[in-house]
Amino acid sequence: MAKKKNFPLRIDPELYDTLQRWAKDEFRSVNSHVEFLLRESAKRAGRLPKKQDQDIGED
């Protein structure tokens, strides 16, 4: 698997709390849940290359 890119993210504290609860419900960390949500959004928008589209959820 390719090395993941780190970047700072400023986020509203209330939104973070919502994401934290949601991630907990899905047995994920906040970081992995945000990545999951972004990947799903990119997939629905047709923005992922075909290889990445097929690999979603396999890591």
C-alpha cells in the first residue's frame, strides 16, 4: 500500500463531535472514517481512477 499523505485539517468542533460519534458507531477512528467518507463521495462523483474505485473498502 502506498504511503498516506498527512495534512492539517481545521474543522468545526461540533462537526468533529458528530464525526467522532459516527466513527464510533462504525468501529472506526475519526481519521479512517473521514477518509472513508471522502472516498465514497469521490466514488459517487466518478472522480476516482478505476483501480482505486475497485479497491475501496479492501484496506
